[in-house]
Amino acid sequence: MMSATSTLALTHFVTLADSFDKDKVTPGVLGFIVFAVIGGAVWLLMKSMNKHMKQVDFEEQPEEGTPGTGGAAASTTAAKPKTS
């Protein structure tokens, strides 16, 4: 059974739903706030990523098949099988 307050609230909600223009639906303030928060989060993530990428400093080792590399560089990076 529905109480009197829930019936009253339901009738007010139905009349409010009929007053909306179905051709003019907008996201409103909540949509703007969510969009702004997502935009701010992306900006902070990009800023953090750039800071971390500037700290990366490495020398790329040549591939094994490249001429002029010799055997020394390739042998130090190759995995050696474990013998027992």
C-alpha cells in the first residue's frame, strides 16, 4: 500500500514531468560539473605524465642484426640458460 505522502509526491512528480519541453533537453549544471571534473583530471594526469617522462634518460641499445655492433653488446643483454 502506498502512503499518503508517497502518493502526493508521485502526483507532483508526474505534473513536473509533463511541464518539461521534450525538444529542449540539456545536461544542466550537473553535466557541466562532471565534464569540468573529468577535464581537470585529464589535465592533471597529462601534467604528471610529462613530469615523469622528462625524468626518463636512457640510451637505446642497437638490435642484434645491425652492422657494426660487434658481439660484445649483444652477448651482455642476451639471457643465459641456467645450468645445474
